[in-house]
Amino acid sequence: MEDPRLYPSDTSVPPTADRAVGGFIPVSLRGVDVNRPLPVDILNARGMLLLPKGQAMDSLERQLALSRHEPVIRVQDRDLWMTVLRPQRRPAPVVAESSAAPHLKPPLERAVLEPAAASVASTWLDLHTRWGVLLHQHAEARDFLPRFEAMREQAWQLLERQPDESLFVLVQLLYDAQLGYCASNALAAAAVCRVIAPAAGLGPSEQRALFNAALTMNVGMARLQDQLAQQKPPPDKHQLADIQRHPHRGRDILHGLGVGHDRWLNLVADSHESVEGGGYPTGKRAEGLDLMLLQLSDRFVARISPRQGRKGLSARAAVRAHYLEMQRQNSPLGALLVKHLGMYLPGSYVRLQNGEVAVVTRSTGQVNRPMVVAVVGKDGIPLSAPTVRDTALPQYAVIDSVSPDQVKVRLDPARVFSRL
């Protein structure tokens, strides 16, 4: 019987910052949409007005300038402030430590709700290592279900708390040829499913089954998938035969390891069938929005991933290709991909109007104006320090995506996000 803990009910409620002192709650403006009228007054630590209710931060530079003044809100405005954070999946007001106002103490939840980018990166790298081992052990894995559950829940919660930072790290892992591609693909595809599935109207149980399937859909060819990513020639006839068999082999492996959830198993078995027929291994017509999202996520991740035999597509080119593909199938998933990941997903590279190359840190409500940090100067030389650029300004407008093979800079996520 399936372990019920693999499908827990979603009962968590975002906590609030109850440790306000003097009638104020310190907040972070980081990640709040610019050009969006704010529903509350923003004050400094001494209670002086910084930005009145109804006005908006008109640029990232203004956002950064206001952040230096230790912004706070009134206690009675807490619920209204939550409406600013909720669309961006922020679980609570983020309270910033203030040297200028030591009487304002941050809530203890901060370390749990928003760990440093270095912690996010190290956690995903640890999950990548552990998941790669489990995939390679496949049918021989001991205690598969409890090990899978622990890793799956950790990944699920991290994506819930810090989706942008997580996507940034996962995309950067995809770009690292030294890491096992099978694990990179599984984690990134699961993340795409996690971000889009709620908007696609899938229920909690469907979302869990889809997430589990994304993590395990290639368990039937884990070693081969890693090998293919490192070889330049196309697959030989023996490798092609293994590729054709892997969906059903993966289903059988998972069933033998104790997985009894039918939809999870069926998603893995049908992961390469086609909605029009002609897929593999059976050629039957695939059905279900969850299956279509699984396939979309898998193909999208594969397209942006560089291999020995080919370059990865730029994020914009991959998003556009899938949008058009879904339009031809009268599916809403392409539009949801654009809406929730943007044309430039976190972790990917873009070229700015001034000639610099920047890395995307967050999507915004405007698909062509992501938050970015410049990492390579217009002369092609890496910048000594990552620098925030406001893509709403003409000189920093995004003019194109940049394929990862064109960028020879190793990024430290903690250093990049420290600039925001």
C-alpha cells in the first residue's frame, strides 16, 4: 500500500511577524514589484514617511534606495502588506535586521522562511547528489520510499518558500556539465511542474503525483541519460532500444520499490506517449493535463540544457517554442509557462541594451522586464562585482537571451543575491 505521507494534505498557514516593537513591523522591499501602487505607508525605523500609500517604487534603484532606510510598516497594516507578498508566494513579511534601530527585533522565523542564498544553493546541491545516487541505485535501492519522501518533501518546501532562488540554482545546475544530467533534469522538471501545476487547476493530490513523476520519470535509464549527455555521437541502436523501453521499465522499478499510487505510475509509464499518438513505447494517445505538463516540463528542461553533442537553447527561444507548440494543441500550458516563468527564467542569461550580459534573478509581472544582475561587461570581461540593472530603463533593456555556452563565468548564488 502507498505510504500516505507521500500525499499529505496542504494545511500549512503562513505565519505572521508578531514580534513588532513600538507599533512598527520591519519589512523587506526586495522582490516587491516596481510600478505597483503599495496599499500601505512605508516608513523608516524612526517612523518618518518614506513612501505614502498609493504610490509605487518606479525603479529598482528607488527600491534599493528605500531599502537602505530600514523600511517598516504599521502593525495595523500587516494584513494589507500580506496582499503585496501573496502573489509572489512570499510566506510572510520578511523582517530585516537593523543596526540603526536595534529596538526592532526580527522574527525568529526568518532563518526558516528565507535562508541565505548560499544555504539554498547548498541544499539543492545536496539534494542533487542524494537524488543522483538513488536514481542510479534504482531497483537495488534500500528504503526507497522513506529516502524518496525525505528528499521530495525538502524540495517541495524549498520551492514553496523560495521559488525564484530555487529556480536560479536549478537552472545553473543544468548548465554545469560536471554534474549528473539525470538528477539535474529531474529536479528542474519537477520545479517547473511545481510552479505551473496550481495555475493549471490541478488539485493537491494531482500536484503531488505529478511532482513525484517528474522526479522519477527517468529512473529506468538514469545511467544511460547521464552517459548520453556526455557523448557527442547520437545514440546507437542498443541505446535507442533502452530509451524506448525506459518508461515502462521505470514504472516497473517504482512498483517493485513499493510505489502503489496508480496516477504516479501511469504518468511515468506514459511520459513519452503523444497526445496525437505515435509516441513510445506503445504509440497510444496520451491523455490528461497533468501528463501534458509533465512532458512540457521535461522537453523544456532538455531544450535549455547544454550537452556534449549540442548547445542548449536560450531560455527565450525555449519558452517561445513551447508556447507555439501548446497553442497548436489548444492547450493553456504554453501561456501559463510564459506567465509564471517569464520569457527569461531565473538563472538564465540575457544581453542588455548597453552590451552587458546579465543573469536573471527573478521574474516580474512583465515578461520582458525580469530582475537581473550584470555579470559580464560590454567588453566581454567579467565584472568585479555583480551589479543590479533595472531592465525598465532603456539603457538596460533586455534585447535577447544568451545561450549558456556563451557565458564563461561561474556564479556564486549567494554573491549574486546579496546584490539585491
